[in-house]
Amino acid sequence: MAKSFVIHNNGYYYEAWYEPGLEGRRVLKKRPIHDQSGKSVKRRDEAVLLLHNGSSSTGYLGDRQRASFGAFMPIFRKYLLDKGRKEKSIKIYCHDVNKAKCFLPQYLQEVKLQHIESYLSSLDIRPATKTKYAKSLSRFFSVAKRLGLVIENPVDGFEFYRQPTEINPYLEDEIKRLLASATKLTELTGEPYHAFAVLALQTGLRLDEYVNLRWKYLDIDKGVYTICPDASWRPKHDHKRIVAIPSMSLALLKGLSRDAEFIFHKNGKKHHHFTRDFVNAVFTAAGVKGDLHQIRKTCASYRLACGEPIQNVRAHLGHRSLKELEAYIGVVANLSRDMRGFFDVNTKRILN
């Protein structure tokens, strides 16, 4: 069945959904919502709870004016699952809420902003971590509000800490050392360290995107790779995008074996540990500190310095807004000929 929702008609609430009809038109279908006693439901909050949980609010949560953290947690989890949230994100939300519930009033309706502020101020942690906990609680109570269990979200009004973006791209000497060490490791082991290093620096993809790179989504002729969700993996924000592969990286990818589904693999399976090997081996051999996220920042900084339009870089990296990249503008200046040749996506010149 298609995704259902609640509608009101003649004083009662119904479960409704759309089904395909003639000539591509959608047809609205509905059926009454009944509580555990078989009576039609007249309250919206109870109808929503029944739709999401298959049980009445009186039977599952007790008095809706006295809903506890423990009783609402399964509903919160199921709501996020129904919305397509990733299991990892749901686990983080639930962990943060469970950590806080012992320090807050037992019932959701009794929690106020001052309780949230008092709890967070008692924690001896970084401001950014407090913000993470506050955001999890805000999501928890926003779902409770949507389901009619609280009138207002008690986290509204909390001053979230905005951590400034730290831009620390690699210097030219560090980039050359990384590439040189990756080349030596490839010669010694036969593993595609060099291809991975060049691809990472030129494209700046995310960790999960490297791990899930597959040959079937790479168009060699057009020189593009399609990042898209499928049955086995979902990218950040479930956002599909097409990434242009620079000519140098594309040439290296063409030289790799295609005897497995994944581009970077071990024994035919996607190589979860290849990125760890890259950081531990290549970075150690080069004497450079950092990680793949710093390489991502390096890619953005140098491509902007080469004159690539910021909207193109945003689309390539998969950022939601241009503001996320504004801090990168001007960080790198006076590029050498080698660096311009390496990071300018319109050039075919290969860095020695």
C-alpha cells in the first residue's frame, strides 16, 4: 500500500492513501480508524498514534497527558523508520534521549526549556557536543508535538552552538608527498593506492561514497559517475548526483581490474578497510597528518582557487547550500603550475 495519512470527515478520522487510477490520475482511498474497543476515533492525536503504532494512545501510552519517555521511545523510533531515516541516525537520536531522560521530568508534558538548559549546563563536554544532544532532544519532542502529545517543543528557544568551519587544506608539498607515497605503495603491493589517492584529491567524495563506488555507475565514455541510492546503500541526504571524473583519475580507473562489482575491493567485496589502509599507510609513509575529510576540504579549496564556479563545486561535493562553501573561497592562493594542472578539472595535464 502507498504511504498513508490521516484525514477528517463528518467528525471522525480516517486512514487515507492514494492509488493510481485511469489516465495517470491518483484516486483517494480511505477507511475509518478504530480504537481497541472498535469505536471510531474523534481525536486527531489518537488517530495519528493508531496509524503509526497500531494501538490506541490510551492502551499504549496511558493517559496522553502523562506520556513518559519510555512509553514514547518505541513510537519515536518507528516514526523515524517510517520516514526513511537511517538506522545509524536513529540509534544516535535514541542514545542521546536515553542519556538525558534520567535528568529530566518523567513525563514529556512536564519538560520545560529550563530543564533542558539545566541538564546541558551540568555536562562537562564541549559546546558542540551539547548542541548535538539538544538537537536529538529537539527531534524527539518535535515528533511528540506532531503526534499531539505535547503542545510546544521545550527545546525551542535553546541557543545552539555554531562551531565555525575550520578550513585546513593541505599545502602543495604535503599533496606531492601523499601522491609519491601512494605511488610507492602501489608499486610494492599492487593495490590501487595511487589511483585512490588521485581520485580522492581530485573529487573530494565522502568516505561512504568511496567504499560504495561500483563499476556499473561509472560511465567511462562520458567520464562521469552517478552517486545514487539503491537497495544496499543510501548516500547522505538520499541525494542522487552526477560527479564529473577528471581525466587523470579516469585514466587511472580505466587501468584497474573490473573483475568485481566494487571499484575498490578485496576478494570481490567492497573494501571497508581500504580507506583505513589508505590513511594508515599512505599518510604514515608521507609523514602527513589528517584524514579523508581534510582531503575533501583540500579538493574544494583548490578547485575554487582554480576558478571553478562555486555552484559547480557545491553540486560536485553534494552540499545542500552555497553557504557551506563560502568559507573556502580565498583560502588557497597563488597556485603553482603543478597544482593548477592537477586540480583544474578542465585540464589534461598530469602532475609528475
